[in-house]
Amino acid sequence: MRTEIAPDAPALRYGRRDRALAQMEAHDLDVLVLGRQANVRYVAGTPQRWMAGTRSFAPNCVLVRASGAVHLLSSSEQGVPEDIPHDHLNEVSWNPTNIIAALALLDGALTARRVGTDAMSPLFAQLLPLAFPRAELVDGEPAMRAARSVKTAEEVAALRTAVAGADSALAAAASALEDGVSEQTLTGVLMEAMTAGGDSTPANQDVAWVTSREHPWRRASGDGRVRAGDLVAISAAVLAGGYLGEVGRTFAVGGPPDGNTAALYRRWDALWEKLSGSCRPGAPGSALLSAYAAAGEPSPPVPVAHGLGLGFDPPVVSALLPRTAAAGRLEPGMVLAVTGYVFEPGVGSVFGRQSVLITEDGHEVLTTSPS
């Protein structure tokens, strides 16, 4: 397992940075001030230490459009790529006025017209104008979302690695599935397999659960142990090299599904056929919602699809956000986690999640676990 902090490969860094600069031009941003860690890594190409958990906004990274220069908040050069020189590192400080003073010295700070930020806090809303006195402060997150939504070839390769790790971990958990095993044991098996593969960061909390036979989208009540006849959902989400890979499957315990259970699996197959047909360039995100209606299935309360990348990327397709889904279009290079879910009272639920790459003429399913 790799424990040291190392920058991403040069081709990965440069490709992402070029996309960010192109979106800065499209959104007329002279300077982009970033605090969200996925955005910082996207531009700078390195994970930062001590940044886990919830915290208030801070300008951890600055990208200047005119020069393409990256300035990073870091007290150490460890893990910082060679294209970010030492004099572009600003020391971490508990005093925010020191950070603002460093920003004010950046080339272009005094002349910038429009400065975008991906977040804001009341304190920095007051302080940032001191660093950029002539600039209008605007929302920079739309530019970053536009950049991150379509993946470079190097990002697709990184995502393939992450998805392969998720597939492998899911297979290990499925091999431990038997009458009497606990959900916690299945979770432990999946985590052990994931860690053995070199990835120690799970991207979700619920890994394995017995689906309820009474309520859709609920766990079965009981002692958390698997019994013959249960439908057990397993969801593997692996964060490998910063990139998120996801796969989900449902397994019938005690032998091949038959009767009502087999009919439920056929319903999932029919739903996936509709979802798969909607994964094409130019299709609106709402087409994935319409796939549920076309298959005669109710829309799930979770997103039907969301982008994969450095974490949870755009687009997000949810029945709770119908206008957002209708406004967005799928583009070649997007990578989505697409969820199919069907429920039958008295039987349980069949859950399946595929990682899908949108291509020029359709799509490619990146997950390899049998469905």
C-alpha cells in the first residue's frame, strides 16, 4: 500500500489543468480561488495533508489564467509536483490575514477583474476583496463543474483502475455470502480485499445489507444475519488515487433465484435495458429518469445516476431535481454510476449499480461483475 504523498502523473495533471483554464476563459475568470479538496487536487495534482473532515472555506489553491500558474497553500514540498515551484507555496497559517497578504502579492492580483471561488465563508467574504481590490467576486464552482464533468483520457484510465478495484472487492464479499453470515462480516471481507489491493479509503458506509421484504429502500429488520431466501445487496465504492469507482449487485442466498425472485431479477434486466439505452451522447439526464417510467418502475429516492471522478462529480440525475436533469446533456467522456432498483413486496429488492463511460457513439460499461 502506498502511504507517502505523491503527485498525480504529469499527463493527468496537465490535462485537467488545461480543462480548468479553458473553463476559466469560457466563464471570463481571471483568477480561480479553490478550497474544496477535489477541486484543489484537480488543478494542483496532489492530495493535501490534514484536510479530511468538515471545515470552513480557505483559499488552499489559486489558479491564474494569464500565466497558468498554480499557487498552493502548503508548508511542505512533499507531494508537490515540480511544475509548482517553491515560491508558489504559501505557508499554512492560523491567521487568515497572513493568507490574504500572500494572495495580494500574486502576479495579477491587483489587476484581476473577475475572481471566482468554489465556496465562501463570511470571514473570507470580507477578506478576499483586500487581496483582489479591483475584482468582482463570483461563483467559480460552475467553471469547475464544467471542467470536471468530462474526463480526459488519463482520467478514464484512472477510473478504470478504481472500478476494477471495486469489482474485485465486491467479488470477495460475494464469495463469503452464506446462510448465517452477518452483514458486518461481509463488510469486513470487502474492506479487507479493498485494502489488500492497495486502496484503504472506502467511499460509502453501507456495504452489505439484507433487503427488506416489506419496504422499498430499507434494510430488513432483525439481527443483521443473512438467511436462505434473502436478497442481499452489496455496494462497493473504492477511492483509488483520488478517483471513485463504484459497483453494486444483489445476490440471492441459498441458490439460484426462482419463482417470484427470478421474476424480480427479470424486471431489473428490463429496467437496465431502458437505462442502458439512455446512456448515449446528447441525451438529457432526464432520459434516465424516463427509463424508470418506461419500465414501469417507480423512481428511486437516490440519484439514478451521478458522475464519477475525483469523488462525486457532475452530472447528478435525481427525481428530486427534475429541472437539473432535463437541462443537462450527456457528453462523450462523462463517467456515470447508474443505479437500477426494483422492489416486490414479500420478496425484497434487486439493486444494481454500473459504472458507465459515455462514448462518441453510445457507452461502455466499465464494471465487469456479473449482473
